[in-house]
Amino acid sequence: MAVWIQAQQLQGDALHQMQSLYGQHFPIEVRHYLSQWIEGQLWDAVDLENPQEEFKAKRLLDSLIQELQNKAEHQVGEDGFLLKIKLGHYASQLKSTYDRCPLELVRCIKHILYTEQRLVREATNSSSPVGGMMDSMSQKYQQINQAFEELRLMTQDTENDLRKLQHNQEYFIIQYQESLRIQAQLTSLATLPPADRQLREPALLSKRATVEAWLTREANTLQKYRLDLAEKHQKTLQLLRKQQTIILDDELIQWKRRQQLAGNGGPPEGGLDILQSWCEKLAETIWQNRQQIRRAEHLRQQLPIPGPIGELLSELNSTITDIISALVTSTFIIEKQPPQVLKTQTKFAANVRLLVGGKLNVHMNPPQVKATIISEQQAKALLKNENTRNDSSGEILNNNCVMEYHQTTGTLSAHFRNMSLKRIKRSDRRGAESVTEEKFTILFESQFSVGGNELVFQVKTLSLPVVVIVHGSQDNNATATVLWDNAFAEPGRVPFLVPDKVLWPQLCEAINMKYKAEVQSNRGLSEENLVFLAQKAFSSSSNNPEDYRNMTMTWSQFNRESLPGRNFTFWQWFDGVMELTKKHLKPHWNDGAILGFVNKQQAQDMLMSKPNGTFLLRFSDSEIGGITIAWVAENPNKAGERMVWNLMPYTTKDFSIRSLADRISDLNHLLFLYPDRPKDDVFSKYYTPPLSKAVDGYVKPQIKQVVPEFATANPDPAGGNPTYMDHVASPAPVSHPHTYGIYPPMSDSMLDADGDFDLDDTMDVARHVEELLRRPVESQWGGQQS
């Protein structure tokens, strides 16, 4: 169902929130009449941080205006006339507003659509039994909103009390001035004759006594009012602290944790709109109470009355300053993290945002943010408030940025678009630690004032750990460091400590999350896949998942120590599988065509019970980023006996020449994908279409794969063909197998001494064929056709 249709069914506060999204910047009528068109556009395809994307945004703006104008012109009748004028006006208004800044239109509409989807989702979840987690979340949100309502009422109550106190104090001062006037009259009686003094003095003394008695009573009343008000403010601040702790220490920390897991391929951390609205409500409430406390202090100074109120107000002012300081410093966050594997001399980006910037009017004097790269030790010193003497561990170009306020979304943020790490200064490494295990972080810092320079804040925030590399070959080991850190970091840790070992199920969760994200697939690692990985990681033969539940894997086992009998680590092997699948095998993995995580013996056991020509695809145990085809066929050396053959592993280099589907198509002896699916049913949709006929006397060459042992559709097992070592049939890409007598003979010279396929030699043959095929048809095939 369209989002707009569902959004119109919102009720109560959700409806109010939805309505508040619209205004002059984007009228709700435009959303209504162009709802289908708006929801059909690829707004997310526009990168708001890339100025070069402005032409896409401009195209969307022009299309939006055109759609509005078309809609206006199709209006008929009396009501249609008014709507026609209105829609035409909106078209002109939007063009005027966004013509010079079309990216802001995209930002605005993305914000609207995201918020509507969230409101609809929340409303749907609250009205349907989705599950305990959503119920719990809704309940928590309800508690937070109830607390804000309670704070609003308490703040309104203290505001009323403060006004009453001010009114009473002003009347008290008037009466106090009256008592001074009476005293002055009594003093002046001394200059009068005794008779006149005796006549007037009693009345003045009586009046003075009455006023002084009232002043004494009223002073006590005012003192009580002040103490009561201070007590109410204490309760308000207690609730404020509690609410702020829930929002900053629970909700915001959870968002940051989701952001960290998103770096491992977890679900997106979600937007900050709800958090920002809560933080803005906190800021507004804190600021109102701070102003009230300052006014109460002003009243005390205006009329000092002996008592404990001075100390109480000083304590309240200190407390609320601490609260607002914690809010401002905690809501200076990194909305978009820099890349965690950071290559020198390469452009990168990051976004920093102040969640309370708009509410506190920080943008009235836009602050500048500076980015610096620091080491793990420097980060530790920074959090201990030790003097780091502005040290850095490298030089970042374009590392200063001014925070900008976006009126349409109400966000204050700095967008670093073109940073580049020019150089890095490494520290002394510990023990066996490699450069790809050394962690750095990007420090973002700024300074700004609040309330007309009443308060000045210096704010700092650290990025997630980054690993600096200088060459692409370091990427996989650096990614391992980042993966381990993101998955197993504890909240509030000392930078950047992580456990040296974790339970196997914890690691399974992390690598499964990473695998699904890298391959961009909903098909993750099955329990059988994870058992295979456990067998590889622990050199075990057990097929029982329960045997691995309580086993732990150390960082060294993960990516320091090579697997037994191999020259690569567990992670390097797994990362190779991910890269191969991501680049060349994604559709086949998603189709379930690749079993993948199966060893050679398991493949043999599975295939021997199937008809000849049945095959499966499994990842190579011996080569990083390799996949092999195993199939069952007759043993050419022993009549009546069957055996399982394994092609030498394909790698990215092989698939850059010819795809997996085409290679499977080439091999006629492969008939059924395990267990019993005809191969064409699975792979035909990925076959490369046949080449067109010759044009202008030229035909285009085509490389195809053959396996010499199985070069015919029905190989003769008794034909006496040579058997390669370890029954490994070597794939050989050659030209289209016609018999025109122009190809060099395919001989075993293309196999090395170990029977392995030599790609370079075979490609020489392919190039020779290609050269021949470039010649005119007449000269090339004339002798054959005559």
C-alpha cells in the first residue's frame, strides 16, 4: 500500500507529527496530488554529500514542477479552477525556493518520506501483535513522552510560582518603601514643637508598627515561597537528569552501537529524527528551568532575606549548568562515520551533527569543526583529560568545516566531503602486532556559545576505530581488525580494548552479518555452513553443532596464525570467499546454486549416490578466493567404476575471462546440479547470448572452455585418455571447437609437470585464434570452402 494512503490514516500525535512536516518549504497539497509520482522517484540515489550530484537533483526538481503544472492543467470545473491556480502557484514557489539549491529539495523530501514511513510503521506495530520487542519499544517511547509531559507541567507550575513570587516581592518592596517613608516622618518630628510632635507621633508609631509587623510576616512568606520554589526546581532537575540519562545513556548509546554494527554489515542504525526531537525537548526544558533559576537568583539579590536560599540557588544553578553541558557535549555526534579502513592519499567523507544546535540557536554564530587523526594512546589520554598538547598522528587535508543549519530538516551539521589522509605517523607496535592491527581514530572538535555567550562549550567526539593502510593488499587484514572491533567492543571501553577471544557462536553471528552484507543477500550462512567453518577453524571433524557451542576462538586463530598446512589465515580464506561471491557469484549464491562450504570428502560422499553428470559447486580449501566444480562420472581407467572429479579452482581472474554460467554451459558432461536439477533450468538465464553473424567480412572470436577428458557430450570411459594427478581435470579455455584446420593442436604441453592448467599458455592459443579470425573470411577459409 502507498505510504501516503497509510499516512492519511494516522491519528493523534502521529497525525500531528506528520502534518508538521509540511509548510511553505513543501506544501502538503503537493504531497497529496503527486503522491504516486513522489513515491516512485529514486530519491536515495542522490548523494547529498556530493555536489556533483546536483544535476540529478535539478532534474528531479524540474520533473516535480512539470508534474505539478500538468496536474494543474488537467483540473476542470469550478473547484478545479481554484485548484489549478493553487497548484500553479506551488510550482512557481518550489522553483523559486529550490532552483539554486536543488539538493535541499531532495533532502527535504527524503526527510518527509522517511518520517512518514516511520510514523506508519510505529502506528502499524502498535495496532498489531508484532512481538514483544516492538511492544517494549513502544512502551519505552510512551514512558519517555509521558516524562516530557510531566516535565512540561512541572516547568509551567514553577513558572506560575515564580510570577507569584515576583508579584508578592514587588508589593513587599512597595510596603518596605512605605515603612521607610513613615520612619522619615517620625525622624522629622524632632524639628517640630513638642505639642505638635505629641499630636502626630502616636499615629505614626502605630502605623509603623502595623507595617513592620506585616513586613516581618511577608518576609517569612517570601522566604517560604523561595524555598518551596527551590524545592520544586530540585524535583524538576531530578526528573530532567533521569530523562536525560535514558535518552543519552540508553537510546543514543544504542544508536551508536547500531552504527558500529552497521559497519560490519548490520541493519542501518536508523535516523536521528526521534533522538533529535527528544534532545531538543530536553534542551528547551533545561533552558526554561535555567532561566527560571536565574530569575529567582535575581529576585534574591534584589531583596536579600537572610536564610539558606542563596546556597540552594547556587547549587541549582551549578546542577542545571552540568545538565545542559552534558546534553550539548553528548549530542555532538558523528552521523556518518569515516571509512574504518582508511587508505592514505584517498578522498573520504564524514558528517558531524549537533542534535540540539537548532533549538539552542547555535547556528546564529556558526561554529567550525576540525578533524584530526590520533592514535589509540592519544585517545586514551584524551578521555582521561590528560594534556595531549594538540598532538596528532598524521596530517589530514581539508580537515576544517563550518556547521550549516538546514531549515527544512532543522539539523545543524558539518559535512566533510573531501578529506584526505596525507601522511600517518605510526607508534611502536606490540609483540606480534602488524600495521593492520594498529588502530587510530578521527577526533572531531569544535567550540561554540549558547545563550548570547552565557555558556561556552568545547566539544569533542571520536570516530569508530580506523585502520590506516597504504596499499590495497592490506585491505583484508585491516578489515579483520575492524570486524573484530565492531563486533566485540564493549560500551564505555577504554580505547580501543577488545577481548582477545570470543565464543564461536558470537563469531558466527559477526561473520554471517558481514557475509550477507558483502554479498548483498538475504541468504546467510546456514548451520551446515557454520559447522564447516568450525571444522576449518578448529581442525575438527565433528559434524555436531553442539560440539562448538562453548568453544572459543582467539584473535590469533582468526587472523594471525595460518591454518594447518596452509599459508593463509582463517579470515583470509573466508574473506576470499566473500570477495569472489560478491564480484562474480552473487546471483548463483542467491539462487541456492552454490553449496560452497563443503570439503572434498563431503562432496564425494554426496555425489557418489547420484547419477553420472551430477555436479556441485564448492569453495576451494587450498586456494584463497577459489571455487571448484565436483562431478561424478565413470573412471576411464577402470570399466564399471565411478569416481568424483574436481576441476582446478576458478578465481576472479578466470571469471573475468568467462563467467561461471558460461563455463558450466561449455561442459556438456555436467548435466544435473546437485541433487537433481537440470543445469539449464538453473543457469540458462545467465548464459551469454550467441554471437551475431559476421559483419564486413569479420567474425568475432569466442573463448570456450573444454576439459580434455570430457571433450565430447558422451565421453568414452574406455578411450584411454590420460588421467591427471589427483583426478583434477584441468579447464582449458580454447576457441570455438570447429574443425577448420586453423587451430594448433591441444596437447598436454599446456599442463605443467604437476598436471596443472597453465592459463598463460592457453591464452597464447586464444590470441593466435583471435588474430586468425580478424582476417577476411575469403582468405581465411577459401581453401576449406573450395
